[in-house]
Amino acid sequence: MRLQSLAILAALTSLSYAQNLTAFADALGSIGATNFTAIAANLNSTSEGQAVIQTLLSGRNFTIFAPNNDAHVLSYHILQGNFSSSNSSTPELVSGNSPDHTIGRSLLNSSEFVTLEGNASQVLAWTKENGAISLLNQPNNVSVINSTRVAGTGIDIYLINGVLSFPPTLSTLVSNSSNTTSLSGLLNSTMIPAADGTNQTLATVLDMQKGMTAFAPTNDAFSAISSSLSALAGNQTAVITVLQNHIINGTSVYSTEITNGASMTSAAGESLKFSTNSSGTYVTSGSTTAKIVQTDLLTSNGVVHLIDAVLLNLDTDPSAASSAYQSATSAAATMTETGPIAASATGPNGSSSTSSGGSNNGAGTLPITVHYYTMSFAAVIGFVVFGAYTV
Ligand SMILES: *[C@@H]1O[C@H](CO)[C@@H](O)[C@H](O)[C@H]1NC(C)=O
Ligand SMILES: *[C@@H]1O[C@H](CO)[C@@H](O)[C@H](O)[C@H]1NC(C)=O
Ligand SMILES: *[C@@H]1O[C@H](CO)[C@@H](O)[C@H](O)[C@H]1NC(C)=O
Ligand SMILES: *[C@@H]1O[C@H](CO)[C@@H](O)[C@H](O)[C@H]1NC(C)=O
Ligand SMILES: *[C@@H]1O[C@H](CO)[C@@H](O)[C@H](O)[C@H]1NC(C)=O
Ligand SMILES: *[C@@H]1O[C@H](CO)[C@@H](O)[C@H](O)[C@H]1NC(C)=O
Ligand SMILES: *[C@@H]1O[C@H](CO)[C@@H](O)[C@H](O)[C@H]1NC(C)=O
Ligand SMILES: *[C@@H]1O[C@H](CO)[C@@H](O)[C@H](O)[C@H]1NC(C)=O
Ligand SMILES: *[C@@H]1O[C@H](CO)[C@@H](O)[C@H](O)[C@H]1NC(C)=O
Ligand SMILES: *[C@@H]1O[C@H](CO)[C@@H](O)[C@H](O)[C@H]1NC(C)=O
Ligand SMILES: *[C@@H]1O[C@H](CO)[C@@H](O)[C@H](O)[C@H]1NC(C)=O
Ligand SMILES: CC(=O)N[C@H]1CO[C@H](CO)[C@@H](O)[C@@H]1O
């Protein structure tokens, strides 16, 4: 059965790939991931799955998380980049220590699930806490429990104890989180005039945005300024401006790209200034400074960071907003990923173009990481394959 599946894959490419796939499957088997062949055969039955296989066999570096037979799900388990910190046969995943995160870009880019800037693929975020590496934003805790490297191929496999799910839309994220129900209500009640004369809620407008970073005030933050807010309530223009000052338009800025002293431009065209000290990271707009209390809540079209105060800035600069959006959009079009997503040398606004995570790749290479899981026993046992498939 397994040989047959591998032979099918081999037909797509050369013998050395087949050998590498055999080595890959054997390595998966050695840590208990025996379902790879079923996954491979099933993948081949959809055009998206075939594209995934072709990509994997293209001779570039890859990091893969392979959770089940659904090609979309598989795509979200394949990361672009080399994420191992060493050349060990039991590789160690590069990871920030909590609260620092590491962000890697997957291959999931079906427009059904992902609408990021520049049609970029969705990312995964993880952190290390008490010695364990946890994948963030998962409804159930998912952590890395084992690893191995496929000799001769540069494929690193990380076992995880669960299946990764996709990020939701912004409106779903804020309405489902107990910390952001006030914001959810405000996004639902703030109306934006559409071109056809009807009104859309700001929640809908933001969900349609391709690429977006939102600094989301918690419920407590809204309660603290309830009197100022009720003074604005009748003035939709003012409410929209305040909310736009919480958003970076056209780009997803992850925590790893927010550095001390950075300045970015909000959707209202005002500066968002960032500062970090021993007590945390802060964002300032106008005369308000808020602490960033939780980062990297991923959405289908961007990222949300929770803040502990409302940025009550009524100023607006449409031309600055427009040029920031243009530069974010053009940066997104040339984005490449060779490792963890980090602050880019070209700096702020917007650019979510990324640098390599260290000494990994030269220009033009695209490493990938694979995660894999199998259903054995009563519980879901998962594993993550990170690594570089080098030819
Ligand atoms: C994975 O393998 C187990 C047996 O090892 C089997 O029971 C299960 O159905 C397989 N899962 C898939 C998705 O093929
Ligand atoms: C896999 O896809 C290739 C290319 O479309 C096809 O030739 C082959 O028959 C497929 N195999 C299976 C098992 O579907
Ligand atoms: C990934 O990067 C690490 C650290 O630079 C390196 O030791 C390892 O060999 C690289 N993996 C591959 C497959 O090149
Ligand atoms: C990584 O390890 C393998 C075997 O353990 C070795 O052949 C290879 O040269 C090493 N690569 C680097 C960059 O050290
Ligand atoms: C971890 O993987 C190694 C192979 O790299 C295997 O020998 C070992 O049994 C695995 N450990 C667990 C706890 O599954
Ligand atoms: C968000 O809410 C959860 C529980 O509902 C809580 O554990 C967590 O600390 C909150 N986070 C922030 C930043 O308030
Ligand atoms: C906002 O609207 C969404 C979708 O209609 C809904 O699910 C959510 O509960 C609303 N939020 C609040 C706070 O009512
Ligand atoms: C759109 O919203 C504005 C401001 O709230 C309101 O004056 C207008 O009547 C609304 N238009 C429609 C078609 O509902
Ligand atoms: C609404 O707020 C805007 C922006 O602060 C302000 O320019 C405008 O005068 C306000 N309109 C009313 C009717 O208060
Ligand atoms: C982002 O910019 C685009 C293009 O200027 C604009 O259509 C859109 O409304 C902006 N989004 C927000 C939330 O301001
Ligand atoms: C894979 O990554 C390694 C370093 O991590 C690099 O030396 C090698 O050139 C890359 N291979 C390809 C085909 O890009
Ligand atoms: C283990 C193995 O078969 N590795 C092969 C992977 O593919 C390259 C070339 O494409 C071969 O050189 C390796 O021997």
C-alpha cells in the first residue's frame, strides 16, 4: 500500500525524489507517523493537493506540518522556511520564549480561508513556555512533543499532539473572545457608506480588507472611557476616525515586526509609535498610550493585538493614510519568506516583507516545514514535520 502511494508520487518526479520520499516516510514511521501514505494518496485526488505535492518536490527547502487528508489543512501545516536552530538529528524548533512569539508562513492560501495582503499565505505562531513549544491560537492546546531529521534530505519532523485549525475572520475573532465583546459591538454598530448608497458595518468592511493589523482595546479599556465614547456616539465620522486609528491598512504586522522606536501609519493616516521597556510593549497614537497585552491573534485577513486602552485620537490625514496603504500593498507584492518572520530592514509601515531567521538561506530559496499527525489510540496524536527538503 505504501509502496504504491510512493510510486504514484515518484511518477510525478525523478527517482531521487522517490528515494527522498521513502526516507521521509520512513522517518515519519520512526516516530509513529504511519499515515503519510494515506495522506499522499488522498492529496493526489485534488488539484490543490497535487499542487502541494509538486511544490514539495520542487527541490526547494520546506517545513511541513501534515495533519490530515484535507489538502487545505495540509497546506496550513507546511511552513516556508528552515525553522530548525541546529543541524541535529533531533532538531530543535526555533522559538521565542513566552511572551515572545515566532511566526512562520504556511502554504495555506486558498481565498476561501485566507485574504492576506499580496495574496500571501496564512501564518502560524508559536512560543516556548516551561520548556514546551505551543502552537498559538488553537482551540485546544497543541504542542511539539518530538522531532527527528530525515537523513540526507534536510527534512525535520516535529511531532505535535493535536491538529491545527485556521484563523477565523476578524469579526468572528472579536465576537468570540470574551475580552473584545465591546469592540465587536462597536464594529457591528458603526456604519460605513458603500459606493451603492447602502451602509455596511465596519465589521463587514474590515473582514473584506486584504491585509490588516488591528490594535483591539479590551472591554475594560472601553469601560474606562465610556463617558468620552458616549459623547462621540452621535458622530459616526468621529467614531470611524477613532477606530481607524487602531488599524494599519493593507498589511499584517506581527509581534515580531514591532520593534522599540518603530513608527507606522494608521488607516486614519496618523502615527502609531511603538516602545518597549522591561514592563512590556506600548503603542502611542496622538496623546494616548496603550500597553499591548496580548499579541498575534491571527485572523483570515491579518492579525489582532489586544491593548489595554482606547487610542482616543480624532485626528486624520487621508493622504498619509493613502500613501501608507500604497506602500504596504507594493511591499506585499514582493514578499519572500526564508525563515521566521521578523522586522524588515526597510522598516515600518507596512512592510511585512521579512528577513531570514538567521543563517539559513540565500536569495531565491523557499524552505518549507511539514507537520504531520495520525489518529491512533482514542486521542488525536499529532506531529509536526519542520525542515528543509533540500535537493
Ligand atoms: C491512521 O492510521 C491508523 C492506524 O495506524 C488508522 O486507524 C487511521 O484510520 C489512519 N488515519 C487516516 C486519516 O488515514
Ligand atoms: C495522481 O495524479 C496524477 C496526475 O494527475 C495522475 O496521473 C495519477 O493517476 C494520480 N494518482 C492517483 C492515485 O490518483
Ligand atoms: C537550518 O538552519 C540551521 C541553523 O542555521 C542549520 O544548522 C540547519 O542545517 C539548517 N537546515 C537545513 C536543512 O539546511
Ligand atoms: C549536518 O549534518 C550532516 C550529518 O549529520 C552532515 O553531513 C552535514 O555536513 C551537516 N551540515 C552542516 C551545515 O553542518
Ligand atoms: C521520538 O522520536 C524518536 C526518533 O527520533 C523515537 O526513537 C522516540 O521513541 C520518540 N519518542 C517518543 C516519546 O515518542
Ligand atoms: C482574555 O480573556 C481570557 C479569559 O476569558 C483571560 O484568561 C485572558 O487573560 C484575557 N486576556 C487579556 C489580555 O485580557
Ligand atoms: C456582531 O455581529 C456578529 C455577526 O452578526 C455577531 O455574531 C456578534 O455576536 C455581534 N457582536 C455583538 C457584540 O453583538
Ligand atoms: C447610512 O448611514 C447614515 C449615517 O448613519 C444614515 O444617515 C443613512 O440614512 C444610512 N443610509 C442607509 C441607506 O441606511
Ligand atoms: C464629528 O467629528 C468630527 C471629527 O472629530 C468633527 O470634525 C465634526 O465637527 C463632528 N461633527 C459634529 C456634528 O459634531
Ligand atoms: C484601506 O485603504 C483602501 C484604499 O485606500 C480603502 O479603500 C479602505 O477603506 C481602507 N480601509 C480602512 C479600514 O480604512
Ligand atoms: C536550503 O537551506 C539551506 C540552509 O538552510 C541552504 O544552504 C540551501 O541552499 C537551501 N537549498 C535550496 C535548494 O534552497
Ligand atoms: C535520502 C535520499 O535519497 N536523498 C536524495 C534526495 O535527492 C537528492 C537529489 O535530488 C539526492 O542527491 C539524495 O541522495
